[in-house]
Amino acid sequence: MKKETQLEGLDQLEHYEKKIYEQKQLLEISKALNSNLEYNILIDAILNICLAQLQTLNAAIFLPPEVESDHLVLDISPKGFDITDKVKEKQLKFDSPLLNSFLEKPKAITIQQLNLIGMGDDDYVRYFKELGAEILIPLCAKNRVNGLLVLGEKMTMGEYIDSEKEFLTILASLAGVAVENARLYELATVDMMTQLKIHHYFQSKLREEMDRCRKKGTKLALLFTDVDKFKVFNDTHGHQAGDVVLIEVAKKLINSARKNDLAARYGGEEFCVVMPGASLQEGYEMGEKIRIAVESTLVQNPNGGDPLKVTISVGVTEFLPNDKNNKEIIERADKALYQAKHGGRNQTVCFKTT
């Protein structure tokens, strides 16, 4: 009897130690999530935490594409899942039975459990089965679902146990608040038309990266781009067509930029890209990548008629050790852009130091 009591005591001790360990993990995760307001980096961090903590190779997250959206869509960089066009295009409506059920019980639930409660034939549940999902976890904030975390099977091929579901539910509640904060921050720092960062954010980020260069001896490239003959384009096709062009050019910057690059709207039709760690040559290659992508695009004419063609000019410079402030590096990038435009347009020019 004494031995059985001792064993029970050891089991209880092990259980409490595991609980304490999990609470410490969640505390560290909470700090990490709430210290990061960069939306894309935050989403990537949430998915990577799931991969590491739950020993799965598949993780994805569904979020509202816009603030006032009535649905969720697959967000950036899903991990491991086979993502088809059908998966990308699927919209999960907030008023659907599945998402409504998460409002009543905001807890992690497996596909098997959904089958048992009679939701196996739900359109969204069938969709997740085809995707290869094993468990769904709602992200909630301010009494509403603001996202859905989806994980695939575990590497051990075992089922998700109750303690793992509990861990995921708590993680999702932390992630839901972090995502909401990041979205509000993004609204304050993003140009709504182009989805590029706004001018004052660009200035702040550039200053921060230049400080890093001075302290750690790292590199930094800066690109300035300008839509060629934009005033003539506006006068000919109208401001609505001009807005469409700016949106399409901005997409090329966003899609071309590396993970840690910052694409921003400097003003009007002038955009810029801050490239931490990049050399002048790498900046030139990025400029050419963006320029060629824009040149190859046919922009849909909102007024009807033939699609519109547009080109950009690009100026590139790099951080120099004697740069004292943003103004100096910006002036060099602007001079290189001026050379590109007055040298024939639709080209990338690097500022050459004497």
C-alpha cells in the first residue's frame, strides 16, 4: 500500500511539473507574440511554434483578408500542406455553422470529434479533410473569431491528447490577441490603397537599420522607384486608371521583396525598398527584378479598352559608414533615380561614389 501511495505521489509530482513547464512555455510564447507587431512575421512565428510544440509537419492559418471582411481565407506561408488553387480561394464565412460553433465553445477540436457530433458532412469540414487537417483551433479576440489555426497529423501518427488540445486552446487565445494588435498596428502604418508601408514608418525603419549597420558593420541597400511618365498617364487615362497602376506596381514590389525587406510608399507614384543586409549589387538585382516584373505586366484598364502598359525607373544606393542620417542615403538613391529617368527611363541605375 505504501509503495502504491509513493507511486501515486510520483505521478502527481510529474503531472504538476509538466503543468509548470507548459505554463512557463506559454508565458515565454506570450511574451514573444506580443513583442512582435509585424503582421507577417507574427503569423510565421505562430505557425512555427505549432510545428515545434505539437510535433507536426503541417500548419496553416486562416484570417480575414480585410478589417471588415465577413470571411476568413488562407493566409501567408502555410507549412507542409499541399496548397492548391481550390484551397487558396476557399472563403470561410463567419456566419457558417462551424465558425459559429467556435463562438460558443472556443476550444481546439479534432476532425474526428466533428464527425462524432454530426458535423462530418459540413462543407467546411469536408474541405479540411481534403486538406489533410487533423485539428482546428479558433483564434478569438473581443468576443469574436478572428482566425482559425489548422494542424495536420502528428509525426508520431498518434492522436492529439487532451493536454495538447488544452495547450493549443490557450496558445490560440494568446495568438488571437496578438493578431488583433498586429492588425491594428498595420492599419496605422500601411497605405490602404497600395498596401505598402507609409512614409513615416519607412523613415523610422530606415533609421533603425542604419543604426544596426553602424553597430554591427552590416550592409544595407536602398531602392527608389518611380512610375515613368505618370502625369501623362493620368492626364490620358484618368486618375482611376492611375490608381490601378499604382496598386499593380506596389504588388510587384511586395511580391519581389525578401522576407526582411521593407517596401514603402514614399509619396505619390514614388516607392522605395529598404533591404537590410544587402549589397549594392544585390540592390541592383532587386531593382531589375521589380522593373522587369512591372514591364511584363498588362494592367487592366478600368475605363475599358486595351490593357495598359507601364514601366518604372529605379535608383539604388547603399549605406556608407559616414552616413549621419536618413537624408544622405535618400538623396543618393534619389540622384540615382534621376539618372535612370533622364537616361532613358525603364532602367535601374546605381549611385556611384567618387
